[in-house]
Amino acid sequence: MGERRYAQSLGDQEHIQRDIEDSGNAHDDETAPTISTQKAPDYSSNTPPNPELQPADIESLRRKEAEHTQSGEEFDQLLEYDYYQFARKHRKLDTVFHPVVALRKIRKNPPSERQNALREYKWNLATQRQAWAQCRSFLERAIEHEHDVSGSDLEDIVEWFAADFGFDSEAKNQAYDLIRWYINTRHKVMEVYSEYSNNRELVQVVTGTDPGDDTDLSVSPGPMSIDIVTNQETASRIFNHSENPVTGFKSLGFAATSNDAIPYTVIAWDRHVRKNFQDTESHLADTRRHEHEHVKNSLFLRIFERKYNSDECDKLYRQYRQESDKTVKHELLAPLFSTILEEAYAEVKNEVTASLQERTARELRADAEYMFFREPGGSYDFLEYWKNIKQEQNNTDWQNDTKRLLIQEYAQTVRRALDAVVDLVEAGGYSEKEAVALLTDKKLPEWGKTVARLLDTKNKKRSV
């Protein structure tokens, strides 16, 4: 995958400009790469792929997909139907569309022609972004349906969308990166699981921690992880030796990755740890689903999400610190805070989608203060570092701007997103899993608008 980052939203000209600047001499010939001739299903007419499927049949297929009871044939039927619905509502792109190349060409047009060209550019960008999100959703669904799905089956899905919606080589390579990463990770998980029949040896190889001879261990392969169930003491020891574990409640469970790039989850079974839950076995299963969601999210985040690392935040912060002019200094906060918030929202989305595997949307919203805003004992305040950065403790301007532009914006966005999930479940009649599927390709700040449109469409259909 190239160094340039794909433009993330319609009209995001700053990101597009950065892509152009970073691309150097890429595509200097201004010719877009060709796409595969893999033919997508022809759904240009109003005839669905299976005319015998009635609305009740589609609803049944969706329910089976959510419950993981769908046969392969049923899954294919639903996927083809969903592609038909998408393709008939979106005009196809006749040629490969590369946003950076297209924008460069527009700048060479006479001023009188730029308005129409820019309008067409925005339409193409919006259409392709929607197709890309739908393609990503299809890939995730295919992996969820069959953990050992073949790479070629996943690539076929990519080619459907590429042929109809002009994916260039960079967009396709992002999808292929995901496919390769998943297939390789799945292979590593099954390989190491098959190699070590002794659970103690397997845990030691994967986590680097010897659980001891007397430790109760249950080890099994998940879709993309080695899943370990043990007591709290052993779980804590593994946690302390794990690199960058994803967790808020290490007493219940966490996800991490081995030195050999094998994801693993660790879940504590102790009844005293789960004393507030009447059905311990059910809660263990909920925790396992939660940690699996973290593993899956890390894969999608790695490939798809535009996630800034700490080095980029540090670079922007250094620019702020080194600037002496007060007015300029204030202006430098916008890109810094935007970067911090984008990363924080990705982390919140990760935790929300994982938490919805084990609790209702209303329960999650009720826990928001405790979870996301660092109430006593809370776990997921992703702004904690920047709120408490030592260098700015006595900087009144920083404290005021941080409160107004960072903390308040973060809180409002997170609360609106959680409200949107509750509305989707309670007003829309969707399950928590269905809500996650509907929102998984949207960034957290977009959830409110997305849900409003979904509910509006649903209400209009009811009134007809």
C-alpha cells in the first residue's frame, strides 16, 4: 500500500491536498491503473437475483446471519440480494476513479469548466466511498460467516465492487491487504494450536508466560486468536507480560498479540471476579465475544481506519510549543485537536462495538460516564493524557482551549453516538448486533446522522 492516505470524507480538501503533496511523482502520466475484468452480477435492472425471495425470507436470512445459523447457500443468497439493492441505487462508474489524479486534472481545466468538473468529482468520490464502505462490510460479513473462508472468495467480493465502482489499484490493494492479513493470521492461529497439544506449553509459546503446572487452563482457537480461559491470578500475570494489551478491565479479560504476531485473548473465569453476574457461563461467553471484537477491530483499524500514531500527535504538539506568536499558537490547536479526537473516536468506536456484544445499548449508555469520562474507577478516557499533560498544567490558554475544543467536543460526540445506538435499537427495532453491522463502516461522529437517515427511511416505508 502506498504512503498516501485515501481521502476520508466528501469535500475533505485538506486531506486531498495532503495526498497530492505526499504522492510525489506518483501517477505523473495521469493515467489511472486498469481494473480487473472480473464481471459483477448484472443488477442494473429492477429484477432481483432471486425473485422468489419475499421480504419475510430476507428478514429470516438476516436473523440467521445475526445468530450464526445461516447455511452457505443462504449466506450467498443474502449477499447477492444486498449487492443487488446497493447496485441498483447507485450509478456505476464507467472507468477507474482515482481521487488524487482526478483533482489534479480539474486544476488544469479552464476556470469556466471547473465548477461542473468539481461537481462530477464530488459525486464520483461520494459514490466510490459508499461502495468502498459496502465492500468492506461484505468482507467482514463473509469472514464472520465462515472463519476458514478462502482468499479467492473474498477477492471475488472486491472484484464485484471494483468492476462497477471504479476502484483503483490503491483501493483494491487495501482490500487485498485485509484479506491477506486475515488469511495469514487465521493460518498462524490454527498452526500453533495444532502444534501444541499441551495447554501449558501453548500458553507459554503464545504469551511468553509460564502459567505453571497446577493452573487450570482452557485453550481454544477463535476466528483470529488463541483464546485462553484461566484464573484471575494467571490472567493478571499474562497481562503484565503482554505488549499493549487492549483492555479496561483486566480482571475480566483482555486481548493482545504475541511476538510472532499471533493475537490472543485471556479471560478470567473466577466466580468472585464475576460475582455481580448470575450466569457466569453466559458472562464468560459475552467477555469472549467482547475480546474477539477487539481482535477484529484491530485488524480493520490497521487496514482501513485513518489512525494517527503518537509520533504525529507529538509532532503537532511540538509545533504548538515552539510557536511564540499567541494568535498563530491558537490556530495550531485546530489540527492538533482534530488529530487527537480522530484517534480517540476510533478507540471509543472500538470499545462500543465490543461492549455491545455483551450488554444492551441502553446499559452501555448508562455506563458512559463511568467508562468514557474517567469517573472513579473508569477505564476508557482516551483523552486522559492530553487533559493532564504536565507541560501545560499552568498554561491557562491551553486549559481553556482544551476544555472547550477538546473535552467538551469529545463528550458531546460520544454521548450523541451512544444516543444514536439506543435510538437505532429501540426506535428502529434492530438488535445490538444488527446495529453494530449498520454502523461498523461509519466513523463515530457520523453515527447520529446515519441513524437519523435509517430511521427516517424506515418510518417512511411504514407510512406507505
